[in-house]
Amino acid sequence: MDTLRSLRLAAGFQTQGELALAADVESTTVSQFERGQNVNPLYATVDRLARVLGVPTQAVYRAILNTRPAPKGPPRRRRHRPRAAQPAAETTPETAQETASAAGGV
């Protein structure tokens, strides 16, 4: 299964920029094709690449479609950190009386 990168290297282009310059396309376009970020290329772009690479246009289309975007890794999960336990309030006779009087008990 050929990828655009393998076609580029087989044709002797060491960098994406070299291929882009020879095919008169943007280097970002070649980069997107090689990373699988653009799988709906214009025919004119694919035709230019195919001519420079010396392969049929259909081979370049297949190479672009064979490139899958790299996985971004597992989804990030938020970690719920338990809240620090609040120290229990000490109950003294004074605080018990204040609590009771505030509640209307004593």
C-alpha cells in the first residue's frame, strides 16, 4: 500500500518542499496529504503531483486516500481529585451551648 510519502521518496524527493516546488503546489498541501488531513484533493493538484512523481494520477489518489491521520492518543480524562477532608470541629461545652442557643434550644 503506497503512501504519498513513499511515492515522494521513491521519486528522489527528500523533502515535501522539494516535491511542492517541482509540482508548483503549496508545501502545506503536500504536508496535509502525507498526514491524511486532506482526503479531498483537487484533480489539478493530483495531476501535477503525478506528473512530477512519474506515476499515474490514480496512483496518487490512492496514495492520498491510503494515508490515515495519526491517532491523537486516548481521549483525555479529567481526574476528579477528592477534596481534602475538613477537620471535624471539636465539640466543647461552650460550642455545644452556642450551637444550641443559635438553634433556639437552650
